[in-house]
Amino acid sequence: MTEDVYGGTFRFVTEVLPRFGIEHSFVNLSNLDAVEQAIQSNTKLIYIETPSNPRVGITDIVGIVDIAKANNCLTFLDNTFMTPLYQRPLELGVDVVLHSATKFLSGHSDIIAGLAVTKDELLGSKLGFLQNSFGAILGAQDSYTLIRGIKTTSVRFEKSTETAISLVNYLVNHPLVEEVFYPGLPSHPGHEIHKKQAASSGAIFSFRLPGKAATKIFVENLRIPVFAVSLGGVESILSYPTTMSHAAMPKEEREKRGITDGLLRFSVGLEHVDDLLADFEQSLEIVTTHYKESRSLI
Ligand SMILES: Cc1ncc(COP(=O)(O)O)c(C=O)c1O
């Protein structure tokens, strides 16, 4: 399993699956040699998330599929950050694609829904049987809301991506920002691979401020985005992985993955780009003023 994984998936794999005797190991999936070395005689599945959460790391999908096939393993891929419009893992040989439809697919932060998609009939019927047994079905109102949301996914996603690129370019040049993680940046280590396998650089990026105090001041002074755990809505959503999406991960595991106290994740909504830029600017200005007044704050 990719080590840079959504916190809820981490919790499921580390706390629930072991009760059924299902073991896991976390591997940096950007490193194909490490993946090959991690395969064991009982390995049944390689679990991919690309771009991943929260540092938008990129995995070479075809590279992993080749390793999986050579070792008789299945591949599952969480495609939430890209949607089926911009990344089509089934066409690249992945066996099961997972989406949180709570995010870009529905797009309005008003339902919780998800999909597991396969083109293999046998796997499909096994999934259907499990779904029936667990009762994981969507109610009529949520189904309607999702179908309506899906109709505008491409226009929402394209607009949000355009705005994300402007915000990323702004942050990359800001002296207080230590690092920006976005696959659309040519300096991102997965940039070329992502371009090969996906049609958009996406509407999510993360960035690192100098520390907890600076991050707190920044978050408190930002006016437009919602400060919440989710992503992929029409409203911009700022989240703090340390206490939100990755709260289930122990501190040392988080830090190993670069999820430090200064890391923020931003999901770009449909607000006007100038308003978002101005909001970032005013809030970073306040942090800079604090920084000048008291170095200990950072
Ligand atoms: C990449 C990814 N996968 C899965 C999920 C879980 O989605 P849901 O909230 O729809 O269960 C999330 C939620 O944050 C996510 O970011």
C-alpha cells in the first residue's frame, strides 16, 4: 500500500483488516524497485492512490500494474483527486478503481457517496455480493444529488484547476512558503509521469509554512475558504492534515510522510481567482508581520 495514503484508508488497513488476518506493508510507490522488493509470497493486492493524500505524490500506474501482473496480484486505485474524466486507471490495467464521490463528482459537499468500479465481471459480481451483504447502498435523494452533480464535474474541475495553477504560481514565489506540492509544477518529481497518465494537474495542492504558529495565524486570517476536512466542493476548502484527514495516523508515521505541523492542503473551489489571491496575500502579510515582531512565533 502506498505510504502517502488518505488517513481513513490508513485507519482501515491498520485497525480493521488485521482483525481478519490481512497484513499490509507501506511502501513508497513512486519507487518501483522498492515495490518489487516489498512483494511477499502472500501478497494479493497493491493499493495505489495517485495523486496521493495529502502531498499529491505521483505513482506510475502502468509500472505498478506490470509488477502486480508479474506477481499475480490485483491492483486497486483511489482516483478521487482526478475523477474518471481526467485519469482512467481501468484503461491502464488497474483492476478496481475507487472514488469518493463525496468530492469532485458530486461537487457541492452535500452528500457522502463512493464507488468501486471494475470491468472484470467476476470481480464485479463479488463486489456486488459484498455490497448487498453490507447494505452499502445510496438512498434515492443522495443518488439524485450525485447524478445532478456529475453533470457539471468537467466545467467545475477545469475552472478550479485553472485557479489552482494561479494560486500555486503565487505561493511558489512567496518567501514564507517553504514548499508547494502540485503535480502541475515542472519541479514536482512526478510531473512527467502524471502528464503521461492524467489529463489535468488537478484542483488540489498542499504547501508548507514554517511551523505550527505561523500556520495557525494564516488559517485564522484567511477569510474565503471553509476550514474543513473535505475537498472537491464548489467552495474552496482548506484543511490541516495533522488534525483532520490524517489524525488517525500516529505522529511519527505522519512525520515520516512529511505531514508536519506546517502542512496545509487546499482544494480550490469556484470563487474568483483574484479574490482567492487577495485573500492569500492579506493573510500571509499578517503572518509576515508577526514573524518580524516575534521570531519565536514561527
Ligand atoms: C483520497 C480520498 N479517498 C477517500 C476518501 C474517503 O471518502 P468519503 O468521505 O466519501 O468516505 C477521501 C476523503 O477525504 C479521500 O480524500
